[in-house]
Amino acid sequence: SIAAKVTGTLYDMDGAILGTANTELAPTELAAGATLRLDSDKLSADVFKTTWTGRAVLKITSILPQMEVMALLRQRGIPFAPLSNLSTGAKGTSCQ
């Protein structure tokens, strides 16, 4: 098992980069078996230090050989709205 940096580039709906490309998403290397939770507020305030309106795309990059990403979506403004799993083909303990 290895540890590695996880970086990301955030794009707005028009494909323009928001913040800085290849920004580190975690303050330290991500260890094998670790979980990194990100949400739009954290990405905006802590990671990319920018705001956006509308949709955005986060491209995640790492050399971790078996990294898995699970994307969950909850509609804003509706208390207790269900989470939707957008991770087609995702596997692992968190997806069962």
C-alpha cells in the first residue's frame, strides 16, 4: 500500500478553470484505505478559494493505483432530501 497526493482541477460550466489547476485536495498525502470527504462549501472556501454559480466539474488526479471516487448528490434547500449515488460502477464498502 502507498500514500499519494490527490489533486484536482475545478471547471465551471463553460470549461474555464476556477481557482488554481492541480490544487491539492487534502493537506497531506492520502494513505491506503483512507477516505477524503469533499463538499461544495469546502471546495469553495478551503480548497480552491473561489465561488461559482451553476454547475462545476472537478477533475481528480492521483497516482494511487486503486483509488475509488464516489459522487453523491443531494438537492439543496430540501431538508432530509435523499442522496443520489452518481458513481456508475463504483464498488467498495461505502457503496454497498
